[in-house]
Amino acid sequence: MSNEPSDEQRVWQVVALIPVGQISTYGEIAEMAGLGRGARLVGRIMSRLPQGTTLPWHRVINASGRISLPAGSAGYAEQRRRLEDEDVVFIKGRASLRRYRWRP
DNA sequence: GATATGACCGCAA
DNA sequence: TTTGCGGCCATAT
């Protein structure tokens, strides 16, 4: 039988490892999950997460340091609130923390 | 098969 | 710093 984890499974696994209060980007996640330049794939997978998931999806932002959800949307507000609850500071719409980088 | 779309990215100007 | 554009890759039509 195939125990091969799907791309979706690997992305979930990588996102789950992001430490509290730290952030990563779609591109970094794609790279770590072995998807190469599949940043858009990561974005698609994030958009399809089941409600009530325990995954720290809010710690994933784009390469510009900004939240990718439409500004003003409910999703944007929730992601920003969750990050601020973890002491991530926003300045002019950008997360002030240096983005989390994986340690090889 | 061709085209359009998306929680993206890097780079040039 | 911000914008625009090409590149990227899975899905939907």
C-alpha cells in the first residue's frame, strides 16, 4: 500500500512546525515540503484548509511580509489578530519580525 | 488541448 | 519603497 504522503500532507506537516510567534512564507514552505517553486500550490492548499483546523496557518504570509488575504476581509482580520496575539507586530501592514528561516 | 484563475515570487525600473 | 511583468504550477471550464 502507498504510505506516500500527498503534497497537501507534507505542506500541513511543514506548517505545523513553525514555532509560536514566528512566521514563514509560501515560498519557503513550498521549498521545505519538496515542492520547489510551488508557492502557489501552498497558497491553494491554505485556502482549502478545513474549518476548525489546528494548523497554525496564520504564521504563513507572502514574501513581501504582508498577509495575502484581501485587506479588509474577515480572513485578513483573523490572521492579523492571531499573529498579534503571538506578539508579532505590524508596521504599515508588514510583519516587523524577520521571517522564520528553516535550519538545515 | 487551450485558457483563465489563484492566500505566490523575484527582479528591473 | 512601490509597480509591473514574466514565470511558476495545479484546477476548473
